[in-house]
Amino acid sequence: MTSPNRNLNIEFTKLFINNEWSPSTDGKVFPTFNPANEEKICDVSEASQDDVDKAVKAADTAFKRNSPWRSMDASGRGKILGRVADIMEQQKGELASIETLNTGKPYLDAVQDVEFTIDVYRYHGCLADKLSGKTIQVDGPYFSYTRPEPVGVCALILPWNYPLSIFAWKVGPALACGNTVVVKPSELSPLTALCQAAAFAEAGLPAGVLNVVNGYGPTTGAALATHPLVRKVAFTGSTATGKKVMTMAAEGTLKKLTLELGGKSPLVVFPDANLESAAISCHNSIMINSGQNCCAGSRVFVHTDIYDEFVEKAVACAQNRVVGDPFDSLSANGSLISEMQMKKVLAYIEKGKAEGAKLKCGGERIGDKGFFVQPTVFSGVTDDMTIAKEEIFGPVQSILKFTDIEDVLDRCNNTDYGLAAGVFTSDVNNATYMAHNLKGGTTWVNCADIITHQTPFGGFKGSGFGKELGEDAMKEYCDMKTITIQVINKNS
Ligand code: TXE
């Protein structure tokens, strides 16, 4: 087991462009914090519009015909991703410690994030030389086939909740397919993106193929999303910002787009479910990462026959959940990412109380240093309440009641979101009927929040479009070309 390191020497804080570390052209920096104690960790270079332009041009040059990257065999690209995974394996404790420091998430969760990241690089590395098209029987004297080709320069805009792994969710398939990338990490958690850039350089990635520009959304992020040389934007964040990014991607040069946005994912518990196990799964689904999780089970619909018993179990789980120093191995939750996020969550809790939901436990900030919030459970939640409609992104479980399967399906699907959903039952017909009719990009049966590097992940409706992870992620980073060749019979 790796051990945490609290006394880190933060080595990478500049912009990573063309395999070089450079300060921003105007010398600007911004501070990055440890949300668990509110102390500044270090300053990070802030990319100006000129820096973004430099990074995109470096990526564009690296993508030119006959460049070292474009000339490399697909298996060579795969080997580089494999080497990055090996390097990260060696640095697991260090990377997890930096992630914990910069996000406030428990160290043991951060270790799992590093492991997931490594799996993603290995998986997409192995897929690099398995991209294929089809040969197609066509009418006439022609031979047709399809050929997946890399799109070009990809702008990858990242959130702060899983900075390490979501970097890999996008960079892994983008590079496996032969694209070049410019990554903008969240301004709240840039440090492990920079560490991964260093790992790619060490692994022998040609200059310009991967660039990282730190900065804020409306400036650095917008400069990247609107840059005319960018061919594809992949974004994870809020629906509101996702819509802006979609507009930007449509202006100027039309760009391909993947959006992974938020959710208000329903979990439905039937009376024939294993109640203990369902209660634990539902609890973990909303509490993990302090609820800052796009596919969190934030609406739990429980059948009226088992409602009170389920609520009792949910409250016991929440009361037993240890919140504290993220470097302490006993802590299941650390701090939230920022004061703003904490205030947003506390405001939703107040709204829940004001609108008549029953606060069963939690509901308060813990301490006055760091952004810790008590695991909170509301019962008696109804569909019209704000806490049942909007994404809270905090450790707040809302439990609703249902009696009828058709009615609960309608209620689950009556949301602008469609990222994930789940059902708990021992009846296979119920399970299948629910799984087929719930509108969520990922639907779980007798489990929740299970995401693997092999399975595609992505939402419907306001939760965005396009898939990450699994083989499907590769398609998002390719243009499929059709090639048709006239076949002349020289003897006729
Ligand atoms: O997200 P934003 P924020 C949800 C969650 C959270 C809320 C707000 O509910 O409380 O969003 O979080 C960049 N042009 N999710 O404000 O604004 C920004 O710099 C280009 C769900 O952090 O969406 C960051 O890199 N880029 C989500 C990224 O977008 C812009 C994970 C996300 O920021 C930009 C995170 C602009 N105009 C939050 N404005 C999930 N799906 O898991 C911002 N950015």
C-alpha cells in the first residue's frame, strides 16, 4: 500500500507547451489552494490568449502530415500510453497525495483515482492499433471501405471533481486515435494534470502532442474552445457552461463536440430488494467524493412499504460516515472543493428545510477551517422541491416515496438530466423493465455508481452527449472516412 505524503514539493506549476515548461507570456499566475485547510499550496501560471494560441499552434504543428506523431505506428502510440501508466504506477503515492492536497478528497479515494487513470491509459493504449473500419459491398464497379482518422487538435476542458482520472478519460482515447491535444484543467485543481503532462514527456511523447494551459473558464477556456485551429472540444462540467461551450464550438470553425454534464440520477428501491445492501449502495452513491460526483444517486425513490425502514438505514449510514482530515485513512469524506461549492450545498440544505423536506441528520458545516459538510439525509422529499430538481453536488441524500412502477418511472424520467439511474429489486422482470425504460446513459441493477474503464459512460438530454471510456470513446476522437475505388477490369 502506498503512503500519503503531506510534505510535498510541488514541481510542476507552469504551462506545458511543446514539451517545455514556460511561464505565461504576461507573467500572470493564480493561486491554488488546499480546500481542507484553506491554505495556498502554490501559484500556477495563468495562460493568456497568446499562450493558448501558442499551445494550439504547437498541437497543430505536431499534427501535420509526416510529423513524428503522424508517422508513428498506432502500436507506438499505444506503447507511449503504456509507459505513462508504468510511470504513474511508480508515482502512485505522490500523485494521490497531490490530488488529495488540491481537492480535499480522501487519500484512499485518490489512490483509487490513480489506479483508474492507469487502467484507462493501459486500456486505450491497447486499443490504439485496433481501430478499424469496414469493407462495404457497393453497387457498381467499386471497392469501398471506411477508415477512422484522427480529428486533429482537440481542446479538452476538465472539471475539478476527478481531475486525475477525467484527464485520462479524454487524453487516453484522443492520443490513442492519433490526435494532438491542449488540455485546460479546472482552475480549482490544476496540479495533477501538470504531473501527468510530465509523465507523458518522460514516456517519449513527441513535442506538441500534449499541451496543458492553466487558467479560468471565461478567459483561457473560452480562448481554447473558440480557437479556429481546434477541431474537437471535449468538455466535462456544468450544463450551463456546457451550453456556452456548445455555442462557442459552433461559432467560427465548426468543431466536433463531446459534453459530459451534470445529473440528477434516480435510484429506485423495490420492496423485494436486499434492503441492507440497497441502503449502503444508495448511501455510497450520493456520499462518495462528498457528493461531488456527476452520476451521484441524488434522488432515491423508495417503495412505501419499506420507506421508514430504508430511511432508518440511510440515516445510520450517514451518521456513521467519518468526515475529516483527507489524509487520515479513517476519513470517508474530506472537504468540498471550495467555499463557493460549500455555500451552494448549504444553501440547498436550507431550501430543502424551507420547502418542507424533513432533515433527518446532518445539514451543517463542520468546523470553521476547510470546507467540510456533514453527510445529510432528507426524507419526505417531493418532486416539486428544489432539492429534488437541481444538482446539489454535495453530500445530501434526498429520499422520495413511491407506490406504483409506472408512476415512479415517469417521475424518474421527469428531469432535464439523463446521466445515470439505478434499480434495486430481486425480480428480474422488474429489473429489466426498469433498466430499459429509465432514461439514463448508464443504468445499474442492484448496484450504483459503478464505472469501469471498459464501459462507455455519458448522458442523455441535459447531461450531454458522446461517450467516454470503453471502445466507444475512441469513436468520439475519430472522423470516419469512406474511400471508394473504381475497379477496372483491364481484360474487358
Ligand atoms: O463548473 P463549470 P463549476 C457542476 C456541479 C457544480 C457546478 C459548477 O453542479 O456545482 O457544475 O461547477 C471551464 N468557456 N459540475 O463552476 O463552470 C472551467 O474553467 C470555457 C458537474 O466548476 O462547468 C472548468 O475547467 N470553459 C460536473 C470547467 O469549465 C469554461 C463537474 C468546468 O467548469 C467556461 C464539475 C467558459 N465560458 C461541475 N466557464 C460533472 N459533469 O461531473 C467555465 N469553464
